[in-house]
Amino acid sequence: MKQNSFLQRKENNFLIYTGKEEKKILSNNSIINSYSPFFSIKNLGNKNQHSIYLKNFDSDVVEKVIQFFSNPEIKIIPTKFDQFYQLADLLKIDLLKIKIEKEMEKYINQENAINYYFIGLKLGSKFICDICFKLLLQNIHEIIENNIEKLVDPNFIQNFKTLKSIQISNPEQNGYDYYYDYDDYDSLENIKNKIQKKLNSKQKQNEILNWNFLNTFETNEDFEESFIQNFETPQILKETEFKTIREAFTEINGKFEEYQKKNKQIYELKAKLKNAQENQAITLQYQEDMAEKKLNEFFNEFSNENENESENENQDPNLLYDILDWMKKFPNNKIIREKGCFALEKFSQKIENQNQIQQNGTELIIQLMKKYQKNENLQQYSISILDNISMNSKKQKEFQEQISKFEGIELIIKSMINFPNNEKIIEHSNQLLLKNCINNEENKKKIEDLKGIDLIIQSMNNFPNNKIIQEKGWKFLLNLSNINFENKKITKQIKKPQGIQPIIFIMSNFPKNEKIQDYGFFFLNQIAFDNEENQTQFKESKVIKTIFETLKNFLKDENFQEKGFQILLNISNNKENQKEIKQLNGIEFILQSIQKFPQNPNLQQKFFIILWNVSFNNKNDKEKQLTNWKSQRIEIIIQILNKFLKEEIIEQGFIILETLSGGFKKKQFEKRKKKGTKIANLKGIEPIIKAMNKFPKNQFIQEKSLLLLININLDPKNGDEMHELKGNERILKAMNNFPNEESIQEKGCWILQIFFYDPKTRNETKKKKEIETILKAMNNFKDNRIIQKNGIGALMVIVLGSKENQNEIRKLNGIETIIKAMNKFKDNKDIQKNGIGALMHIILGSKENRNEIRKLNGIETIIKAMNNFKDNIIIQDYGCISLGNIVRKSKENQNEIRKLNGIETIIKAMNKFKDNKDIQKDCCATFINLCDENRDNRTKIKNLGGFQLVQQALNKFSQDGNFQKIAQEALDELQLQ
């Protein structure tokens, strides 16, 4: 952006207007000091003026300017409005721009509106232009005369074009209205000439014809000659003996008025006179005059603002036929035209008259609307008539066809455009457009093409307090969008971001109106659905606050709660909206709401999704949310899961419970253990097992269930309940149903390892199925480190103290699987530890097991593990025990260990962990088995210093009787020849 000249100087001077309080503020040293890096404030000698010097222009200037002008006491003098506005625009400080606009508004009046209008155009301030424009319209004819030079400005003309025409009121000509059309950009000279011509012309007075015109003829002969030339001889003359036509005419008039009071007689007379045209004495002029008279009487009677409904009940139903007839005969008579429409509007309010008006008057009304588009009264009466007769639901389709045939929809929309501030026109138009689009796709398309949607939204915005306009307008949009919401053009019109604010304003004005709130929820939901731009505006437009207010007002209405939850669900992915929901304590309210409708699964499911989005979807805020969660909330979630075993609810609920249980992070073991125990204490295990049982083929549910069970069972106390609920069966079922899903196999092996660590579950029965499932997972995913680690770990705890299971593993080729895993992942400490531990127990099962291990090079694998992880005390200890047990009564195995330098490995372990009693004891026991009837092994152990190590251990742990016994036996074995 190009900088304004007043910002290009090194030091810039701006004036501000200050009052008494500001003077005190500016004289305060702390205020001056806080702005000293950017401004210097000096008194100019005038009590109410100070000078501000902008010293530097950098990124901090914006912040300081905002702070300074945020003070409501600071006011700007009028002569500096444009400079400060440009400064605010340059620095993009909307707060300062708004403040300047508000200050400018105080100085705008009728006299200077035109000047401020062009200032607003120059600055690009729509706010100022709109204020000036409203003032200009109040006295537009004077503005045009006094400012004709400025009216050629294209921007000014463009604003006036929105009204289609400018209404010029000239009080010197008895208030008659003239219209000047600005549809084209005229030259200055043409504009002058046209306006001058309009102002100088004289309005022709409409003379109300009456019987006084007879006096204009000097003689009866003059009248008779004129009458004969223009009118037909009436039949009634034959029945009279009047000598002159004038006398007869007067008599006929009197009798006609008398007949008017008798309904049947007058219609019989009219029929008789119509059929006898040669003798008809009532002229068209007479009928026209009588029509005017009757309509004037009707108008005077019913236009009284203080009339009561009883007067309206006394309408003469037969007059309706006359009015329709008069309006067709005399379409150019302004009084008959306008007051006829007025009368029809009154008649159309009665149901019994609507059918007659629809059949005989619809085309007539629409033709008048088309011919007199600028006549506001006629448009108002006509649209009201059409609206009233459209209430006849039995004739709805026929009425829609009539409206469409005579271009009624186009004329209704034009009337809305021409008279946007006429509340009656807008009200009835909204209702008419609604009725014409119900079950009529052709009319919907026509309304859409004519930008009717925009007009409806505009009218709702213009009349926010009109309940009918709001209800019908929203119902119209609802009807249009409900069928055609996939139509992108309609969607774009309804979903405009600027449409959000009117909706919220209307909902706020009618907080207890069920229909308005219902429509509001519908449109907010559609606006928010899959539209990130609109979702972002929800916070700014206070939409979320309005949603919660509506939900609170209709807390007992299940339907409202469900719709409101749907909107919150759609917008809760947006980070700004998430913050807003938290700030409004939205989660607490939602919890309160779902407890009122515990049987509604849809409400519960939406709750879970909103809860996840708001509380846990933001990584940066997740930990904070987790710490703030109370047991009551978790308990509610578990209750919902127990009550609704519905797939979607279970999925969403498990996502939240997974997060609450600590997820799958290894480093947070204690936190996960604590959180898992909390879920278990709140009876959270049962819904997990139930869900696994009900949805065995749902991979997502099975996987989340396994993860939850892992965290819950990190505390061994929670295993009892899982055991009672046969949780191990559900785990095996999940693993067998999804044999090729790594994630499920990983978690399945892990939970089995944890589950069978408890002796109660481990030793109860033979675990053939478990062993088969674990080995299948390990063989299917040989490259998966986690599955190998957890699989071996599970096998290790399964064989603890169970010879049956130890031998079962051999029969299922499990020893080979374990050794292969250890060889593949030589550098993985956990796999080596679990592998040696598993082999250590399997060795105890039988001689066959020990031979199988030797054949599969298991002894070498164990020794390698010990050599690779010399510092790992567990691997060293398990390794020593395994080697000691595998050589029992097996000369072949004893020699194998010696050949593989296993004795050196054992000696190194004793040297490294001299203070560890377990390793020292286990190594001594291993020496006993290695030396049993094996002279070569004894010699090698002694040569490597093993004898001395055993002696040192014997002395070091002299207080342990069991240790002393084993160590002494080892020494005795080594001393043998």
C-alpha cells in the first residue's frame, strides 16, 4: 500500500480533541512515558488540544496506536478525521476506523450530508456513506436541485440505482409524486433538463365526475344532442311520460340508488338493462361515477384506524361482484383502481370470498401490478389480496399455475425490490413466495433465478422484529433448500457468510419462539456443514453463544437438543470454536443435557464426537484437559457405553476412553496405570468386554478395546474382573478374527502377557489355544519387533510353573519361533530378555525340550545374548540359569557350552556383578551342573578363575545359608579330579 504523505515525514503531527478528563490523562507522566518510544505529547496552548508526534514507524507502532486510541476518553477533532482514517487504514487498525466513523456520525446532518457522503466515498467507508444516503433520501428533491453538479458522480448514481428510482416530493405542487429514473448514466445536461422539466410540469387534477355536469348544458336540447350522440336510449323511457330526457335521466338515477339497497332487485335490474342495450339508460359514465361513489364510501368506512371487527363483518358480499366488474370496465380510473384494490383486500380476508376473487380477479390483479409497478399503495393491496386468496389450500395448485402463467412471481419480486422498506409488501411477499414454491420445482427454479433468496434474506434482515417475515422467510428458505440443497447455486446463496449475522440477530430477538429457533438451527447447521470459512465466522458472530442459549431455553425438548448438538458437532473441528465452547462451559451443559435424555442414542453419539473435538483433538491442549477431567465425567461416558451397545457410540466412546487412559505411550507407564485403574474402578471393563463380544468383526472397536485393557491391566488388581468376564477369550477371538492386522496382534500379545502374569489366570488350565494364537501372530509378522517382543513375553508367563504348557510350546514348534526371533533381533534388549526368560522355563519342562533347544542352536543364541548385553543384569541372570538347567544330566550339552565359550561368558557375568547375590548364586549352581562328571569343564572353570570367584562369593554372602550351601557345593565340585 502506498503510504500517505503525512506518514512519509520523519516526525508527524496529529491533533486530537481532548476534554477535561483527557487533559488529566495526558498530563500524567506514566501515560506519556508509556508512549514515549513512539509518541511525544505536547500542549499546543489550547486547553483542549494536544499534539502527538509519531517518532518511529515499525511493527510496535500498531500495538501502541491501538492501546492509545482504545481509551474511550480520546476524541478526534473533525478537521483530522480523514487523516486519522487513512492512518488507521494504512496500519489496518479496524478499532480506530470504527471510532473515527462513530465520531464523524455525530457531525453529520441534513445540511452537510452530501459533503460527508463524498468524504465517505473517498475514504471507502460504507458506514458513513449509508448514514449520509439515508439523510439524502429524506429531502431528495432539494438535494438534486442544489447539487446537480455532483449527481453525475458514478458512485453516487450507482447507490441510487439500488432503489431503481428516486421519489421526488414537490410540496409546491400539492404533494404529487414524480419519479426520476436513474437506470442509465445521463450526461449532466440531460439530468438538468429532465429534472427541470419534471419540477416545472403541472399535475393534472382528477376531477371527480358527478351529476353537476348536467348544469354545464345551457338547454335541454344541448344535453339531448350530446346524450344521443354518446349514449344509447334507455328502455325505461318507454315506460315513462317524462317530456324531456333530462327529467327521465334524473328519475332513473334516483330509482337506481333505491334499487342498490335491494340486492336481488338490483342484480335483476342490471341483468335486464344489460340484455336490453338499445334501451339502456345507465351510461358507462354513470356506472363509473357510481363506482367511485361506492368505493369512496367503502374506503372511508374501512380505512378508519379505530374500526372494530364487527364493522368488517358487515361487508355486503354482493358488492364484491360489482367491484370486480368496475375494475375491469374502468382500468384507467385511479380511484376505482386503487380503492377497488383496497376493497378487494378487505373482502379477501374472508374465506368465503377467496374462491370468487381467485377465479375472477387473479389475472386482473396481476395486470394492475404489471402496469403500475411504481404505485406503492396498489402494489401493497394487490400483494395482500394474492396472499389472502392463496390461503385456499384446496386450490393451491390452480393458484400456483395462475401466478406462474401471468408472471406473478416476477412482479412480486419486482415489488419487493421497488419497495424494500414497505413492511406490508415484504410480509405478504414472503408468504406468497413460500406458497408458490411448495411442491413446485418450476417455481423454485424461477425464484432462484430472480435472486429471490437474496431478497428473502435481505427482508429478514431489514425487519428483524416482524415475526411473520421471520417465520415465513425461514420457512421459504427451508422449503427451497430442503429439496435442492445439493444445488450449488442455491447453496451458495443460502450459505453466504454475511447471512449468519441476521440469523443470530433474529434468534436473539425471539429466544422463546419455537419455530424461529427451529429454522435457525436448520440454517446454522447447513451453513456450518463442511464449510470451514463459515465455521470460522461462528465465534465472531456469537453463534455458539446463541446455540447454547437456545438449548437452555428448550432444555426439555429432545428434538432441539439433538439439532443443537448436530451444529456443535459440525463446528467443533475448528480451533477457535473449540475455545469458545470451552469458555462458555459448553461441555458441562452438554453433560447436563445428555443426562436428561439417557435413552437417546443419537444424542449420546453426538456428545462423544463433540467431547473429543473440544477436549482432546488439540494436541497442545490435550494434557491440560486430561488433568482437568473429573471421575464424574468418565463415569457418565461408561454409563452411556453400558446402556447403548451401538456401534457408532462405542467407537466414539472408546476414542475418548483411550485418551483418558493415557494412550499407548511407553514412557508414561505410571500415568497409564493410574488412569486405567480409575476406569476399572468406575466399572469400565464390562462395557469393553461386551463391545468386543457384540462387534467381533469391527476392527476399530477390537483394537481400541485391546489398548484399553492393556492400560487397565497394568495394575494387577484389575485382572480379577477381566478374568471373571472371560476377557482372555475375547482377546483370542479378536486376534483370530484379524490375523493379518499387525496392530491387533501387537496389542493382543501385549495384553495376554499382562493378563497371564497373574498366577490365578496362568495356572488354571492348559493354554493350547493361547499358545497357538501367539505363535501364529509371531510367524505371520516375523519382522515386527513389537509382536515378537510381546509374543515371547506372553509365552514366557504362560509357561511359568506349567510343565504342560512348557511341553506344549515344543509340540507347536514354539521353541524354534522364539530362537528365530532372538537371532533376527540380536540387538533388541527386550526380545533377548524375554527370549532367554521363556527358554529358561521351557528347559525345565522335559529332556525333550532341552534337546530341542540344543538342536536349534539355542545354547549359542543364549550365549550371544549374554555377550551382547553384558551390562543387563536380567539377561545375565536368566542366561546363567538357562545354561545351568540345559546341561543337567547331559554331557553333550555340557561340552557344547564349553566349545561355545559359554564358560567364559558365565565367568564374566560373575566378575561384573560381584555384588549381586542372585547372579552369584545362579552362576554357582550352573558350575555345579557344568562340572558334573565333566573333568574338562572343571579344569576350564578353574583356569578362568572360577574357583576364586566362588570363594569370594562364599565369603561375601556368608549370612545367607542357602547361598552358602550352593556355593560350597560348587567349590567341592570344582576340587574334584
